[in-house]
Amino acid sequence: MVLADTYNRPINYMRIAVTDRCNLRCIYCMPEEGVPWLSHSDILSYEEILTIVRAAAAMGITKIRITGGEPLVRLGIVDFVQMISQVPGIEDIAMTTNGIYLAKYAAGLKKAGLNRVNVSLDTLDADKFQRICRGGEKGGHITDVLAGIEAARSAGLNPVKINVVVMSGINDNEILDFARKTLAEEWHVRFIELMPFTGHNGRTPSGLTAREIKQRIDPLGKMEPYKHKWGNGPAKYYRLPDAKGTIGFITALSEHFCFSCNRLRLTADGKLRPCLMSETMIDLREPLRSGVSEDQLKDLIQQAVNAKPMGHHLSEGRKPNDRPFCQVGG
Ligand code: SAM
């Protein structure tokens, strides 16, 4: 079964935010004081998410990414992955995490049916980690993330991809260090262009374009395009000469990839969002709680698919103003 939008793009991928809560407060994602958390009853139960996944899978969704907030702070996440893995039609399950609790869960997640993880890590410096992620005693430390990456690799959640949001004057001096990591070790580093989002209060960091990032890597040699079979995403991958790992670029601003967008996003409070950058949302929570039939649920999912815009307008300075990134589900 193929699900397609009005521009004939096949839609086979759903990103699910299982919580809006996070143990970190990254400067580009969340205000320092945090955001008011949704109440327990506001967020979808695992059973409700499963009902949506079953309907979506019957329509053509085959790939799921579990995200948040921080997915590993939600209790029962390993059992939830196992339930998703049993839904007919779901072929691939991945997760995006800050990695703080990954060492604890990696083996269990793999056993439950998770295929891969992306781990967010914007610096290799312990003090800077605290400044960017505002982790501290309760949030966690860079050592937890590094241990999580190793645990994920040992558990077979490969390839483990490292997401680095590049910010001018904050971590752009580490571009080379991250690139060097890919030489000796099987690190798959993805440099992400910073997207403007509601939620940065105070000074908003400014980003670098992929082109600027590539120029910084030039001293390490010529990067060759790298063809791969993993993932569903828009990153373009390269490899430095003789490197064990790869370097990817996610160019949401400088070279958007909307023409190949294959995704829908489900927020923790049950809104189906056709586009990360648009404020349009289709509510599934109230219909689910009022006893919607499977066919009616499919109609609502189809409405979200039909509402997918051709593209976003970030490069023209427009940004979604309704929610910070952490409440959309990155
Ligand atoms: N807590 C998890 C994590 O840290 O990976 C999952 C949620 S987080 C919102 C998902 C991804 O969104 C992370 O890789 C993060 O770096 C990215 N992200 C958040 N805000 C962003 C922004 N303004 N621009 C670009 N990427 C952003």
C-alpha cells in the first residue's frame, strides 16, 4: 500500500514524540527555565499511540522514529518499542535521543526491536556540554552520552549517528575535532544547520551553512560522497580518505529537501503535524478518546497527509511560532 500526498511524494515515515519532557535544556531547543510540561492526561498513552501506528501502517507507513522531548525519560519505553515492532507493516524502528540514559537501555531496546539510534552531541568538551545542554546534576553529563554511544554500538544499534547542531562562536571550533573522530573510529557525524525556532529566549545562537562547515573540514582531505542504505532522512553523506566513519550534512536552511519529504510527525499530545515547519496540525487525541473508528482515524491521517505543504519558508525568515522544537518532536 502506498500513501502519497497531493504532490505525489510517497509518505512512509512517522516520527513519534512519546513525551514533551526532557532532562536537558539545549540552548537552541528550549528556554533555560524549561517549558510548562504537559500533564499526564494530556499526552497520548502508549495504547493510543499504538492505535494510530496500526492505522498508519495499514495505510503505508513502514518506518517509525521515536523521539521527544527525550524518549528515554518516559517509563516503559522498551516495552513500547517491542509493541511497535509487532505492528504488521512496520519494517524499521529508530530513535533520536540525547544519550544520557542510553547505556542503561541500549541492549534492551535492541532486543525489543529497535534498529538504530541517533545521538545528539554538540561538543566533545565536558564544560561546554554543560553550557550548551544545561545538564548539571539532574540532567546528566557528557560521560553519560559517550557511554551511551558505546553501549548502543555494542548492542548492535548500528549505525549510531551523532547529531551535531553547529553554532557560531559556540561549537564551530570543534568541527574539525568531530570530523577527525570519523577517521579513526566508526563515528557517523551529522552536522545540522541550526533552525530558527520559538523557544530560544535571550540571545539566539546563529548557525553555519553546510557549505561553511565543509570548508572547515577541507584541511583533512577531499570528502567523497558516500552511498548508504540506512535511514530515511535527508542527510547527504561523505567520507574522508580512508576514514572508518562518515560525515553527513542536514541542510534544512541552505538547501531544503522538502521535495523528498516522506514524513508525518505525531506530537506527544496527539497532534499529527504534516510539516515540522508549519503550524497546521490535525488533532487525533480527542477523536481517539471519543471512540473514533479505525476508518475515521485513517481519514484524519489522510487529512494530515493531504495538508503537507510543498515546502517550508525558513530561508525567507519565516518560522513556526506556535511551539518550541522540543514540543513538536524533533
Ligand atoms: N531529546 C532527543 C535528542 O536530544 O536527540 C530528541 C529530541 S531533539 C528535539 C531531536 C533533534 O532535534 C536533536 O538532534 C536536536 O539537536 C535537534 N534540534 C533541536 N532544536 C534544533 C534547532 N533549533 N535546529 C536544528 N536542530 C535542532
